[in-house]
Amino acid sequence: MRAIWKGAVSFGLVSIAVKLYSATEEKDIRFHQVHREDGGRIRYKRTCQICGEEVSYDDIAKGYDIGGGEMVILTDADFADLPLATSRAIDVLEFVPAEQVDPILYNKAYFLEPEGTATKPYVLLRDALTDSERVAIVKVALRQREQLATLRVREGVLLLNTMLWPDEVRTPDFGFLGEDLKVRPPELAMASSLIDSMAGEFQPEVFTDDYRAALQEVIDAKVEGREVVAPEEVEEAPAAAVDLMAALKASVERARAARGEGEPTGRAAGGGAGGGGAGEPTPITSARSAQKSAGTARKAPAKKAAAKGTPAKEAGAAAAKKAGGRKAAGEQAGAPRSTAKKAQPAKKAAEKKAAKAPAKKSTPRKTA
């Protein structure tokens, strides 16, 4: 890597000499504009709109259009006189929690390397940032422009992220933001289930630029005189969904199938009960009803088979039923139980009196 800037990090009264390197690079395949017939490069001449003469770089200055065809011309001397206190310094302004910096503000990234004897204070600042779990807000002048930036630690190296100024971030002004749009709880539950089914740990190295790889293959084939192999057909984007719930459900099923998982359960299945109420069925409630019906149908034959295969239980149940019937009949027949109890003492007294009475003598029959 080649250093693009040299300066110092001003950390309180500590000054750390550093070199600045671009931390990123674009991998786009670049083309030149050429003449289609012979491949000659297309060149553009820098010409003056007024006199029509070609102008060299030494004669080119910066102009600011103030409207009405008038131009204010600024030279290098004008820029040199600007009060850039941070022309060769990275001034640390404050230390803030990293989560308080909105990522939309980040612009470009640069590595900082200690220069000369600045290694120890460099490591000191690096370790202090790591322990504090904060990032440094700094100001730096790059390419004749003062910029806001952050200093943080990445893989043991200080990383400078230039930032946009707050007034450079546009405020979204779209019509739908003023509309009263409400999302039904089942739809939110299904969308959350889709997010869960596609959740993972971010590993940037697993993602590739397929378009760039295919384009490089075309270029290599042309260089080697090979036949260009047509790339695989790209799946067309689906049409706009008419039924949002159906589209979400299909998306969840496809995501789970891609991961080799089964039918969605838990959060997705329970979403319909939370907000569906007794209204029209949604894909969630329909799926639950179908699953419940299937489970009942599977259990019913098993119970029936078990009942048929136990004759002893059938006999016992029949006996119990018969005994129960007899008992009920007996209770109905002997309903006036109090009357029977009252008649028992009188019967016993009569039997006792008969036992005490003298037995009658039987007279023998006379025979002729």
C-alpha cells in the first residue's frame, strides 16, 4: 500500500505521527471508451467554451457559478490562505459510544500506521480506545477540505472513518409517511417468523460478486479465443404480491426449505391467535386448524383399535352396565323403603306369639 497522507494525531498534549492509507478498494471491472471499428481510445480535449482553445492543466483554475453567467475564479493561493488548523493534524475532539454514531454518516475508511518513534503512543491510544469501548470524534483536512471523522480500532490498527456533515444527510420526505397505515398482528408475526428463518451470523467473506465473476469469465474467454459460456439464468423478480399474508407464508416455507428445516412452528403458528380474533381465517389460522384436524384424525383410529383389541374391557364394561341397571331397578321397586321398615316389628311380634301358642293335637282318623 502507498501512503496518501502524512500527519499527526493530536491526543491532548500527546502527538502521534502517522501515515494514512486507503483501507478499501473498488473491484469493479473498468472499461475505456473505444472506437467500435478499430478499438482506438476515445480522447477528450479540454477546450475553453469561450475562445475554443485547448487548455493545459496549468491554466485550469476552479470557478464558482454565482448565476447569470457570472463566475468567481479561485486559485491555489486562495485555498492556501484558508484557516485550516487541521491541515496536517488529526485533532481528537471527544470520545463517544460507537452506537451513537449513525452509520449513514460514514464515508471512506483509512488505516493509520505509526511513523518513526510514535509506535508506543499509537499503541497507548489504541488500547485506551479498546478498553473504553468508545470511538474518537476527530477533525482532519484531506484534499483541501476539512472533514469530520471517527477513530476506532480494527484488527489491532487505528481506523479513520471520514464522515458526512449532518447537513449533508437528506431528510426523507415521502407521501406514505403521513398515511395512517396499520399492520395486522398476524402479518407482523409472519414477517417476524420470516426474519427468524433467515437469521444468521454476518460473515462477509461468504458473499461474492457473481456479476463481476461472470463478466471476468467473458473477458478471459475473449482473450483466450474460447467460446463464451452463457451464464445461468437469473431468477426473475416475483410480481407484486396481491395477498401479503400468502406471500409471507410462502417466503417462510421457502426459507425453511432452503435450510432443510420443517414446517414453521411457535411464533409463526401462534401469531394468528394473537390478533386474528373471530374474523376471517388467515393462512396462519388455517394452517393451525389443518394441523389440529390431522392430529385428531390420526389419534381416533388408534383409540378405536385399542378398544376393539381388549374384549376383557368390553365384558367388564357390559357387566358394570348390567349391574348398574339392576341397581337402578331395585331402587325403583323398593322406593317406599320407610313403609317396609315400619312393617317389620309387627311381623316379628306375630311370629313370636304363634311360637308360644300350644300346638293342636291331631285326632286319629277312625277306620271302618
